[in-house]
Amino acid sequence: METSATAALLTRRFIAGKTLEDVLAVVRRLHQQGFRASLDHLGENVCSEEEAEEARAAYESALQALASLGLGATISVKLTQIGLDLGEDLCLNNARRLVELARLTGARVEIDMESSGYTASTLRIVEQLHEETRSVRAVIQAYLYRSEQDIRRLTALRVPVRLCKGAYDEPPSVAMAAKAAVDANYLKLARILLEEGEDPALATHDPAMVRDALEFVRRNGRGAATFEFQMLYGIRRDLQEQLRSDGWRVRLYVPYGNAWYPYFMRRLAERPANVFFIARNLLRA
């Protein structure tokens, strides 16, 4: 699967390549088109300290390369990729090295949110790193019941937040299942961030969410330079281009690396609706 011609057609649309050189070429092209980028070196849930160190080293190389380009790119890191399953202290030490390097090079580390079992530990690490460096952005998932409380705490601490809807298959005790409920909560949380948040990012491909956010921004006079939209590389390129051409900041989440197959399979297994989402976007501009 990983070497087939059919798979290559799929991965070219959504994955920037297997190597750092591949993704840097994409970042340069996106910058020329007026987009910012956040690099995701694919992988998560490592099983040894050696694997965690390898992942950290890959991100260190990415940060050093991005510093030489000076294109305003960030990195997006899943904490299970740098050892969270092996211990919070180990993970914090690896994350601290990345965040300190990001601070020194003028970048930022976006700490991806994973399934709800990791939410509390992820936010503990985010808050610690923010206190030390002011070079992290947290991710909050709108479908979790706890998310409003988390956002209010993070905004009070001046921690930047990326808001997404959430993609993991969560139990009804912790997450909303109905799309209408998730959408309504996303809009509520987005407005809180746009009103009170520090450099918030709205991660969505939903035109209705985008329209509501822009209407709120225009009514409240928030400048285009004080927040950004984030979207996945290869998804809704028409909407990405429209927002960019209208003068809004757009950052694309750009995956790369050898672990594309488990990345795709995990996303599809977690939420079968993602199959149709990806299929639709293969046919879009």
C-alpha cells in the first residue's frame, strides 16, 4: 500500500512527502502563495524512549531548517509521539527542548490534542511550557463537554488556542455526538476566543463556521492580524484561497513522513465519516 501508484495519488494530495526536504519545498511554495504552514511529522504513541527521542530529533531538524527559511512556520506535535505514554516527565523534557528551540528561532510549537484520556495531562504540560517560554499554542476540541472550561482557563492564562471540532471516537459521557450540538459549541467557543483569546486559531473546513467567525470579527472590530484560520493541507483548497485572497491569515497543517498509512487508517477507523470527507476533497479544486 505504501509503495503503490494508487496510494501515491492519494498521499500527494494530503501528505507533503516523506522527507524534511519534501515538506520544506511545500512550505516554500505555500509561502509564495500567501499561506503559512504548521509541520506535522507523522507518528504517535511511541513504545520506547528511543522512538520518542527520534521523533524529537526529527522536529528539532525541522525547527532548525524553518529558522533558516524565515517563513513564519510552526510545528505541530502530538505528545504521545514524544513519550507521553512512557511518562509525563519524559514527555515534558522532550517537549521543553522543542519549545525552547522554537523560542530561540522565533517559531512556536502547537501541541496537538489527542483522545480525551490525554486531555488533562496534555494541558498540564502546555501550561508549564507556556509559563516557561510563551512559545506554545494549545489545541481544544469543541465536542468535549469540558472544553469551555478549558478555554476560559487558557485564555485567562493568555495561552494561545487552536479550536477544532474533534476527530476521535469518544464515549457519550465526555463528548457530544450530534453534529448540530458540536457545531453550536464550536461557534460558542470560537466567539469566546475571538473576544478574549490571545492569537487564536480556528481550525475548520466548514464554510458556516467560517462565515460566523468573520461576521463576529467584523462586528467586534478584531483585526485580521490578531487571529488565523487553520486547515489541512489538500482539504478545501477553494476555501483556503478565498480566505487568503480576502486578506485573512490562513495556516495549513502539513503532514509529512513515512507514517502516512497508520495516520490515514487511524483517522478513518476513528470516524467512518472521514472516508466520505476525504473522498469529497479528492474531487474538489
